[in-house]
Amino acid sequence: MSQQTARRGGALWALVITSVAGFMAALDNLVVTTALPSIREDLGGGLHDLEWTVSAYTLTFAVLLMFGAALGDRFGRRRLFLAGLAVFTGASAAAAMAPGIDSLIAARAVQGAGAAVMMPLTLTLLTAAVPAAKRGMAYGIWGAVNGLAVASGPLVGGTLTEHISWQWIFWLNVPLGLALLPLARLRLAESHGTGAPLDLPGTLLASGGLFGIVYGLVRGPADGWTGGMVLLGLFTGSALLVAFVLYSIRAKNPMLPMRLFRSRAFSGINAASLLMFLGMFGSIFLLSQYMQGVLGYSPTEAGLRMLPWTGMPMLVAPVAGILADRFGGRPVVAAGLFLQALGLGYMAVVATADASYTAQLPALIISGIGMALFFAPASHLVMSSVRPQEQGIASGANNALREVGGALGIAVMASIFSAQGGYETGQTFVDGMRPALVTGSAVVALAGVAALLIPGHRRTGPQAAPAGPAPVLETASR
């Protein structure tokens, strides 16, 4: 076997392993939502408990993402990827066998911790395995799989719950995890970051700050935005993040170097990612309920009808990666965000209590193409905006901001919905959903503006590799 063939085989295995692992972690963001009635019937618990079966995962996932990336950089990315995957798989089995609602919530929290270690390292390991000239297409496929997982969570959860049982939402992860563990051990190459000591003060400040903010965002719609614990979480979390920024500016080896944000590319793509997930997560959260509660579709029927939106990344995102390789990521990302904003605005106009699927279809297709154009080039821009040894923490920071954006999107959309409408009738639901979708459309359009502020780049390729010690990475991958 020639060296070139072996290198291609290694890149292909890395793409398969990291894409499947990313799919598992992303899927569990929203997979539980359509199964909550069945979980309540089997395990009992009040509405507050059921909300925590969703929120416990989001909370630990968002809070520990940067910490997981830092651990991988310090102790070995493949080693920590395997550890995170093992924890995630074991916690999935524990969730499936949970005898009560409290044990299910605990298992979900551990699941999120495992995903937080595993998820940011998928991009770093993929980058190390794929030659620079081919990374756009690789990121496209990776982004397509992850985008499909986020958007199809309600469909997968509803279908498994409706036709088998809610436990299979979690059992699904177990064979996938058990298959990936030996493959990752044999097929992925080990790599490290800078080798700097672990930044414990920065880790505690960032994790505590994210915990407070995400906790406040998750609990706000249920407890009220003036609730004591909600305000305490938001204010304390904000104060800790400010302290984290001030500390990181002066620290010798910070977990997240603040100088990264001096780069317009890094700052712009992270702002765009946060705003994109804010608008997209909140919209999917409401539209999945609209199709079931107002239009009368079953969970499976609703998921199938959303496929022109949620399934489009599988078709378009690889093409988007190729376009990003040829023309640069900025125009592709911006075009995708503006199309996503147009699709959400279109849906706000045509949504009624008895809207036909034909009327909704153009909005779903436009949104799907927009989401697909965003995912692949956005990942490419994040990874190419920093030096190779900083790619792990850059990936963790970007994923953390996406998760915070998703939590914020659900909180904001739910608050607008509650203020303008409700669940009483189909019309009151539409009255609340429309202004929420308009808000989501505006936020995603703002993300498009942020993407336009990213500096233009040459076509990616070996000659356009990131500045700094990039040849070291290239030599290692060869």
C-alpha cells in the first residue's frame, strides 16, 4: 500500500469516526423533547423534573466544552476523545435503564459531561488527519452530519418513542459507541496542544460563569425572569465570565487566549455561530410543536415533513465545503445565514392554524439550504483562524458559544411565545409563534452581517494554510 493511499485511508476513517461521534453528541440536544409525555407516564415526576431531563444535558455540555478541549490539548486528544466517548456511552445505557426520574436526570448530566469532552476534539482530530487542500469538503461532511443530528432530534426521538419505547432514544447510542471505541483507538493518531500546564483558575471561572448563565437561561421561561435563582444565576455567571476575561488577558498560559478575539475572523465566525444557533434552535423548538399540536401530525409525520429543512445538510453541505475551498468561507457562510433568515421570515408569514404543507414547503427548503451552507464553511473558518496547536480550544470555544446560543434561543423564543400567545387553541399558538419566528429571522440575519465582517481569504489549500507552525501539523499528518 502506498503512503498516499494509507494517508487517504486514515483521513477517511477519521472523517467517519468523528462524524458519527459528533452526530451522537449533537443528537442528544433535542432528542428527548418529543418523548417527554412517555417518560412522565413511565417514571412520574412533575413538569419541573421533565424540563431537567432536557436541561441537565445542555447545562453540563455547554459548561464543560472548553474544559474538555483543554484536557485534550494537555493530555492527548485521542486519549481524551476515547474517555469522553466511553463516559457518554455508559451514561446512555444508564439513562435507558433509569428506574426513576432523578436517576434519569443524573445520567443525562453525565452524558453531557462525556459529550463535552468528546465533541470539541472531533474537529481537532479530523483537522490533523485531513490534508489542508481537502479540509473544506471534510468539514462539509462533518457539518452535514452534525447539522442533521441537531435538526432531526425531535424526529428520531418521536419515531423511536412512538414505534418502540422512549428508552431506545438512549440505547441507540450504545452500539454506536461500542463500535467507535476500538476504531478510534486503532485508526486515529494521537496529538497534543501546546503542552502548557492546565489553567485551573481559568477553567473554574469559565465553567462557573457558563453554568450560571445557562442555568438562568434554561430556568427563565419556567420560573420567571425575575425569579431569585434565575437572576442570581445570570448576574453571578456574567460576573464570573468578566473575571475570566480579565484573568485570561493577564495569565501566562490561559485556557482561552483573549488575543484570539483580536482576529476578525475568529471573532466574526463565533458571533455568527452564536446568533445562528439562537435563531435556529428556538425556531425548531416551536415548529416541531406547531406541526404536532396545531396541524395534528404525529411525531413521526412532523419529522418527515420537516425533512426538506432538517435533511438538506446531507445534500448541500458537502457542496458548500467545496465552494468554501474554492471561493473562501465568508461568502458561503453569509449566503447561508441570509437564506436561513429568509426561510424563517417566510414561515412566519405563511403559518396559520390550518396551513397546508404546500404553503410551508418553500420556507422549509430555503431554510434547509441556508443551514447547509452555514455548517461546513463555519467549521473551516474557526479552525483556520488560529494556529494548529490552538485548534482544540478554538473548537471548544465555538461549540460552547453554539450551545449557549441554543439555550438562549429556546429561552427567548419561549418568552416571546408566552407573551404573545399560548397553547389554548391553534390560533393562539400561531399568534405566539409568528413574532418568535420573526425574531429568529432577524437574529439570523444579524449573524449574516457578522459573517460579512470576516476578512476575505484566498482559496484554501496547502499554500493558504494557517500562519505559524502549520508545517509541523502537515508533516505529522503526512
